Amino acid sequence: MLHDDAFGVGEALNESAYGQGLVARGKHFLFFGPRSGLNPSLQAQERFLQRKKLLSPWPFFSDATGVDLPDWQKKYTNIVSLF
């Protein structure tokens, strides 16, 4: 939006970084089916998808060659108490 849209900001939304305009991208997911009688319901399916997309695990790996398990266990504390 290169011109003010008159919705309260009072300025054009022309953000840029490194000399180029920023682009916002998104995804839409549509659920089809009857409002009742589904198991799980459409609302439950929506929550499941939200959890899958927003809270998916992030696996991280590193090179562990040359690391002995007994040495690692001596060097790092593996017990955590949160209380």
C-alpha cells in the first residue's frame, strides 16, 4: 500500500529493508463438512491443525563424532529441578 488507506495509521504502509520492499505471505486452510455429526468436529480439526502448524517440533542436530558418552555425562548435568 503506497498510499494512506484512511484506517487510522495516517501514513502509507511502504516498509522496506535492504533497499527492497517487504512482502507478507500467509496461508489459508479451509475446512469443509457438516456443522454437526462429525467426530472430531470441525472446531477440533481446526485446533489440531493449529497445534500442528504453530507448535511443531524443531529438530536440531550436531556432529557428535569424537564425543564419549561417559565424558559428556561427567561434563554436563542432566538433571533439572523446576521446583
